Amino acid sequence: MNRRDALKSVVLMMGGTMIGATAILTGCAPDTQIKDLNFTPDDLAFLDEIGETIIPTTDTPGAKATKIGEFMKMMVTDCYDADQQKAFIDGLNALRKDFKTEKGTDFMEAGAEDRLAFLNGMLEKFKASGEERQPIVINMLRDLTVLGYFTSEIGATQALRYVETPGRFDPCVDYKKGDRAYTG
């Protein structure tokens, strides 16, 4: 029995209550879909664009410059458990499909404003629904982007003030509006 047949059997035994059961039973899938943890270069570019939407290039480089897609792949494959990995992959596939349905174009071809509006809209729709849990993929993408960006050389040295440690201890440093945070 192959994996697809096994999943169909499980879905039928559960009465079709599994998320995405219709897609599994009918074989329907978006044009491009991430399968398992096999990230292609196109998938990594997709993650880079999501990261760039969350932390765009301004006077400092954005998340795309840090190769955030590779960081996300590494974290998901090496640090997440099986349930988290499945939620991440399913969430990315749903995000890609829903974006195309709502905007009429692929996420990769859309402008930064449309991408940001869509991601914020997903979060707002959820908040308006009154459910306690937030969409897990949005949290994962946001957390991985922030973690990957600010622990990268670019984020630590260009977006933050980098002071090599150990260094001099200054207990009282005046803060001026617009100053960057320290890292070290």
C-alpha cells in the first residue's frame, strides 16, 4: 500500500473529518504544492518572498537578503516535530492556494502591497472569528522570519547595533528616539 492509499483509508475511517480530506480523496491540488519536506528552489524562493513581506528592505536589507527561506527550511526540518512540520507545509500550501483564489494571481507575481494585505487579512479574519488559536502557519512564518533575520549577520550588524562580546559595560546609555537596539 502506498502512502496516498493509506491516507485515503485513514480519511474514510475518520469519516472524512481530516483537514483537506476532499483534496486527498479527489486528488485536487494547487498548481504548485510543497510535498513532505522536499523544498525545491522555487519553494525556498516562495519562503524568501514571504519573509521579505514580513521584513521588507528599507534603509537596511530585508529578510530575503538573509536567505530566510533556507533558514526556515532548516528550522522546520531539524527542529519541528511531525505535527508542526505538517501544519507548516499544509499552511503554506493553503496560503498559496487561497492567495491565488482571492487575488487571481500567484503570490510570487503579486506586488508587495497585495502580499502584505493578504497576510494581514488572514490574521484579521481569524481575529474576527473569535477563535482562541491563531492560524499556526502565520505565527510560524512570523516567528521564523524574525528569528532568522535578527540572528543573521545582516540583521545583527545592520538592523541592530552590534557590539562584540565581551565588551565594555555601560550601565546607563542614553536613548534617543529612533536608536537601534543593541546586540552582541
